[in-house]
Amino acid sequence: MLTVHAAPLVLPVGAAAVERGAVAVDGDRITALGPYDEVAAAYPSARVRQWPGVIAPGLRQRHAEWLLTRCYHPDPREADALGTEPLSGEAFARLAGELDATRWSGSVRRGLQQMLRYGTTHLTGPFRDPAVRTAVSRSGLVEVPPAAGVPDSEVRDLDPLAGGRDLPGSVHIPLVTGARADFAVFDVPDETALVAVGAASCVVTVLAGRLVYRRR
């Protein structure tokens, strides 16, 4: 179904921001991007989804391999014993010996689900762990090589914007007509606020045209 996603501001990256903008999606592709009135008029029969804040390209998680293989993401049923935040460092080392294949695979899947909550659509690889490779492939998230010439951040966080990253440096590709429809919606008024607040402001993640996360 052709869908028009509209928001008070669209941040394509690499092009001017569009106030009261919209992104039209047909299948897994972006078919139009521009002012809402123009996009809606071009697709009068499309389903329209109105979102708060800004629509921006999906984010790239540079530390995906570390977050998925050097962290344990607790099951909600383990919250009383382990808490709800990812366990790393000494806490992960103490737990690692107790992780059988089932618990390990579950942790990887939950880690990927958490990344979607932060507007992530692309993961920097490569992934050597078989469980991780399988989970990433099934998730629909896109594995990409490290970005050449882009300095890494020492901050390893589920939020790709953590550590003071700007938006252009945190996306894999901009929003352009014809590209795969990978984007996110953040409940902030503009790009400055998005960088300041971070990707925890994500309310919607769209992956290949599919709405895969929506904050309740």
C-alpha cells in the first residue's frame, strides 16, 4: 500500500529541510519527498500517517558488533536479578559463562529490537558470530561497512547520536527519491534539538517501508 508519512519537519540530510513535509513510500521505496500539500496531491489515494516532530534518515549504529557480542540484553523476566539495561564489562564477563545458545540468541534479538527503538536502520559490520549474523539477516536491518574517513567515537551506546555526533555523520544515506525507505521519526522540533536530546526521542522506525517500531 502506498503511504504518505507527514511531519512538521522533514530532514533529508544533504538537502534543505522541508517544513510541513512528507515522504511517500510505495513498497520498500521512497517515491516522493517534499511539502505535504504537493506530495498528498500527487497521491490522493494514499494512506496518510501524521507524525509529530521530524522525519529523518534512519541512523547507523557504528558499534553494533560490540553491542551485540560484548553486551547481554536482559530478558524482561530477568529484570529483578539483572535489571533492564545492557550488561557489559565485568558484569558481562561474570555472566558469559552461563549463557547457552538459547540465552545468547535471545540477547542478540533483544539488542536488535532495542536498536530499532533508537531509529537505527543500518549496522556497521562485519559480524563474525554466527548467531549475530543470522539475527541481523532476519531482522531486516542493513549491514554496511565502516564509513571511510569518519572518526569513530569512544562512546558505545544504543543511541547512535551519543557522544556528540551530528545527524549527517550518523546516517548511512540521505532521504532521496528512489532510495530504500529506511527512516525514523523523532519527537523533537528540529535538527538541533535532535542532536541535543538524542535518538531516545524516536517514536517510529520504518525499515524498507515497513513500520517496525512505534512508541506506545
